[in-house]
Amino acid sequence: MSYASDMLTEQLCEGWETYPDLKKFHDEVDQDSDFYHRRFNEDSPRLFSTQTDQLESIRVSDNKDVETQSIDSPESLEELLQVNKTSSKEAYYIFRQENSWGRFKATKRSFQKVLTCHAVFFPFLDSLHGFGLKTEEDHKIWDGHHTFVSDRLGEGNDDLQY
């Protein structure tokens, strides 16, 4: 990558280190800025890998061509962000996890860069809060498949006897 393209990516992603900092994106500082910043930093150890970057991008160009790209290094992410920000109509990023309660296979740094470069609004972080390593047992009752067994006709599920 050339010096000029390095500078362009830096300008596009300027301020990524302080994401979420509402001052970069809004003229008025939202009263929730401190809340999002604090919670993002508190959640980061359970959300992000400390050493690996494995993410994917799906890019749609102006002429509707679709390209996919795998990212496995900070350098390839920098290049991708530059291309997606300057010559894509749409860009999607896929951050995978090891398992449903695992960390993302990306570093906090990479995540911050993607969110900053695309000026992602901060309430998005509310949805992110539910991911990552489990810190306590969840005893909530979740709706799902339930079975009711009856030995008498007319009780239970649609008058079916089991």
C-alpha cells in the first residue's frame, strides 16, 4: 500500500482509538457518550480476541458486482476499509465467534476501526452487549418448544392423546 493510500485510510478512520466518542460524529455531545464509552471498554475483554483478526467483508460496487474478502491481518483490514469506504455502494462485515458464548475472532482495535470508518451510530453497541463470554448464569425462561402430555382426551395439545 502506498503512502498516499495510508494517509487516506488514516483520515477515514481518524479517531478510532476513542470509539465510541460521540464528539467525532455529532456537533452536540450526547449525554450517553460516557455510558457507551465506559460499557464498551468494560465489555471488550469478554467480547474480543486479544491476538487474532479473522473477519469477512461482502462488498457491493456501484455496478452491482459482489465481492467477498477474508481479513486476517491489520494491513489487509486497512486496505479493505479504504476500498469499502471510497468505492463501494454497500459494505457488510461478518465478525464470527468461536461459539455462541465465545469472543469475536477479531480484536477490539479492528472492530473500532470498522465502526469509526463507517460512522456507526452508538446505540448499535446496545446489541453488541449481549455477545461474548458468559459472565453469569442466565436463569431466564426462554420461549421455545414445550411439550404437554395428557392421558385424557380433550386435555393438552389440540385434543390429541399421547
